[in-house]
Amino acid sequence: MGAALALAERGRGRTAPNPNVGCVIVKPASAQAGDRVVGRGWTQPGGRPHAEAMALEQAGDAARGSTAYVTLEPCAHMSPRGPACSTLLAEAGVERVVVALGDPDPRTDGSGIERLRAAGITVDVGIRAEDARRSMAGFLARQSFGRPHVTLKLATSLDGCIARADGESRWITGEAARAHAHLERARHDAILVGRGTFDADGPRLDVRLAGLENRSPRRILLSGSAREPDGWTVIDAPGRIGDLDAVDYLMVEGGAQTAAAFLRADLVDRLLLYRAPILIAAGMPALGDIGLDRIADAHGRWRGIDSRVLGSDRLDAYERIRD
Amino acid sequence: MGAALALAERGRGRTAPNPNVGCVIVKPASAQAGDRVVGRGWTQPGGRPHAEAMALEQAGDAARGSTAYVTLEPCAHMSPRGPACSTLLAEAGVERVVVALGDPDPRTDGSGIERLRAAGITVDVGIRAEDARRSMAGFLARQSFGRPHVTLKLATSLDGCIARADGESRWITGEAARAHAHLERARHDAILVGRGTFDADGPRLDVRLAGLENRSPRRILLSGSAREPDGWTVIDAPGRIGDLDAVDYLMVEGGAQTAAAFLRADLVDRLLLYRAPILIAAGMPALGDIGLDRIADAHGRWRGIDSRVLGSDRLDAYERIRD
């Protein structure tokens, strides 16, 4: 399932409105050989083919008697773009299917698993469900909240500044951290900045990493003015992000007022904090007012999920606790 | 040497003006037994006995033919408070001495090692010297700069605030982080706060940890007014810390202006950043102006030396790069 989860990452930010799923098909050990992987698939850009269809195509006849590991319940609904994956798995003669997470899509929601079992296939559900949830956070946010999953990215000094008081901000973090931030861009369908950042920096928001230039996400501008700059989509409030078509993963890149507006509306699901080992002091704070009434109210909202060294910088990732 | 370094920590913050040294005496393997530790010592409160004297006393006759691991070059100078450790080691019949770091004290500075060698003892120098340097940072700062080693402690939210805009600051960090900060207090000879923090919080600055209540450090107030509150020592500028008697480790605890004053004067050697997984936003920044002219000037000054989880908080430690 770990391998399937890793494959699922390949589609992240390019499969909306479909989930980014990963699938690995394993032929069990025989007298001739040990376990071997006969098919690997992940949801392709635009959402089709599905991960299972790709892995089955790769496996061919070897799928007969195999075990399929899938990060999401195989779909049960026919589509003009292809047959249901649960049907494909049954027809290919797969003997066992291991599923990380049930599909909340009302068109499937358990019926994919039912269909597999009806075909005599053994089905296990819930293996690494938590990891799968994170892996498909965009799809799940769209299903649960009718809006994309939102990551807020901040790059600060140790004392939490995003620039000097006069606005100078280059460079706070080093090359490794900036490259990582570009990689994160490629994992999002769209990136949003506010009018202030747009006017001050004229950001390109593209992915400047060799081989990933074509992964640059859509550019969204949060602005009260309807004037739409060339190559940009304008929304006038954070609450409008649900209207963005085919955007399941949205990254908010700045500045402080825009970040605060998303936090005030409780629309941030994940924080990426890149921190450089420098002190700026008396500089520009990372966040405008988010309307916190008491320190006590700030607790219990964020859970650390990753902390890593990037050159001389550190990245800490947090997710919003919503239970 | 690792064991000797660990023992050295026991004296930290209580041995000034003497260094906090650790010593382990090991009897080499014989036909009857393997290597065994026959003496353990660390500089006692007030600076005497020295680590070697304590370890030798414990070892007794077993010191004959042994190896002594010491974090600092044994002293060569007689004192009214006891004989030189290099003499004691030779008289006890120690065969080999392993030293982490040479003693920069002009009264020793190589002559301790010479005396050992003259007595026929094998001496190795430089084993884990970097760790020893950190372990005796207070003594070394006093020797090199004529002032204590200074740790600046900050406890902030993820966005670098030390309080809400109205001053509310309890609690940002959780119990584990606060207990760790109290342990750090016990490792310092003195703690300093500014007038603003003194007036606003009336801090006790004591060590509220079971068994360490008597380890509470001296309390120093940075203030333009000479009026000395009961139980406090007043200094009127960061540059006066060198005048503090028997203070080799000083911790600066706040607030933002005091921290900035020490940073402006380049008097901070170590940063302890406790960070809670909360966002305050538009709150009180951790630091007042430190006079940074360009972002580029902020780089290359701090090196990460520790990062650890404390409950739901994280502690990152940095040291000033001074080469």
C-alpha cells in the first residue's frame, strides 16, 4: 500500500475533479518465483484513465489470481469515459483487493466493494486509511466541504517575519527550501495571491524546476476589483474558492492579509512553514489579524505532521484538526 | 568521554568562575575483569573540588594504572583551595589521560598536559573537542570575551508572536516545554529580564521543578533606573554583563526590547526557540529592532544545533557562528 500511496502522489494537483489514486497489482509467490509486481497505475492528468485501469492494462493476463492494492475504493459507476474499475478488476480475474479508504462519492460509497465481493473477490478495507486521507485531501475536501483543500505557505525568519519593514524579502530561505516550495506548487491545481502581493511582486507563480516546467498551476488573484489580468482568474473573497472549476488543491502564497483572510474564514487545511536560521526583527509579520479573542482559543487547532531539514532551513508542516 | 561530558552538565550554572568539567576514570581490562569505571567526578558547586579530584577520591587505589577521561586539560596551578589536578593524577598512578579540550586559562594553557607527560603519563588531546566547547561555553566565553555566555530564550506561536496585541501570553507553550525551560534556568548562573517584563509580569524566574527548587539562578534586571528591587541585581546596559560576579551562564528571558538590545550588541551566543502549534497573528513580535540593514546581512550568523519535540511544541536551538 505504501507503493500505491507513492504512485498516487504523481497525479496530485492534476486529476481534479477526480481523486488522485494509486494502484499496485501483485502476483503472489509461486513455485517459480516470489511475489512480484505486475502492474502499477495512478490517476492520469485530467482524471482518466483511473489508477486501476492503468495497472490492469500493464498487468495483462498476469492479473489473473493477483492482489490489487488501491488507495481508494474502486468506482462502481459506468462513465462515458470508461467502464467501472470494480468491473474491470473482476473481469481481469483479480482474487483479492486491498483498499485504503472507502469512496465517499455517492455514486460509489460502498457499492464498489459490494460489486467486488459479489464477484467472489476477497476485499480488505482500511489499510493505511489515514495516509490515504492525506494523499487524497483535495478530493475529500471537495466531497466534504464543496471546496478545494487549501495549503497556506509561509517562508519566514526565526522570529516570524516574511520581510524587512521596508518590504525587502529576498532571500529569506535558501535554494533547497525554494526548490521544495516549487515542487509543492506542482502538487497543486492552483495558486492564489492577494492584490498586494500581485502589485508589489508581480509573481509568476510558475514551477521553475527542470522537467516540471509544464506543471505550473493555475493562477488565482484575490481582489476586490473584477479586472482580470491576463492569465489570471480573479475571485473576490476566500469563500468563493468552491466555485473554481477543476481545482481540488489550492495553495495560498501570500501576503499577510490574504493569509489572514483565509485563516479567519477557517479555510486553511495545511500549513507549510519554511523557516530560515536568520533573525529579521521589527519586520513584516507573516499574518494580519485573524480575529483571535483568547490565546486559549488558538490551541488544539493544528497538528504537526512533518518536520524536515532543507539545507540550512527547516520545513514544518501542520494540518488543521477537524474532529 | 561521552560519560565525562554528561557528568560535566551537572555543574553547569553553578561552578563559576571555574569551568564545569567532567571526569571518568576507567580501569583497563585484566585477567579478572573487563574495563570498569572506578571513579566519576564533576566540578562541584562553587568550583571546588575539581572533577578530577572528586573522581580520584572515589577511585582510591584503583586509580593506579587507569585511564582518566577529562573534558578539560587538568589544571597545573596550585591554589589555596587544593593541589593542581595534573599533580594529583600523576601521584595517583594514572597511566593515560584523554583530554577533550586544552585549557585557555593562562595559568594552565598547555602546562597541565606538559606536567602529565613529564610524569610519564600518555596524554591524548582533542577527543570530542567541539562537544566540550559547548559543554563549557560559559567558562570559554569568560576567557575569550570577558563576559558570560548568553542564551536568549523565546517562546512563540508559529507566526513568531510572544503574546496577543493586548499582552495576553498565557499559555503559549505547553507543560513539557515550560518544564524544559525551567530545567534550562537551572543550568544558568543568572537570568535577566528587562524593565518592561519586570513591571508587567513581576516574574519570579525560579526553577519550579521538583528537586531543583534550590537551583534557582540569580535575578538580573536590565534597567535605566538604579533602584534595585529586593533580590535583584540591576545593570543599565547589556555591555555590563561582564561585570556580574560569578556569572558564566546568563539567560535572557524577555521581553522583545531587551532581547533586541542584546542582539544589537551581538551578545547572544545561543537561541532557544520554543514554538507552540498555534497561530496568534497581529500579536506582539518576539523582537524589537535589531538594526538589520539588509536581509543578506542576517545570513550566516546562526547554526541549528538541536531540534526536538516537547509535547505538542518544538524546541529549536541555534548557536551564533563566530568563525
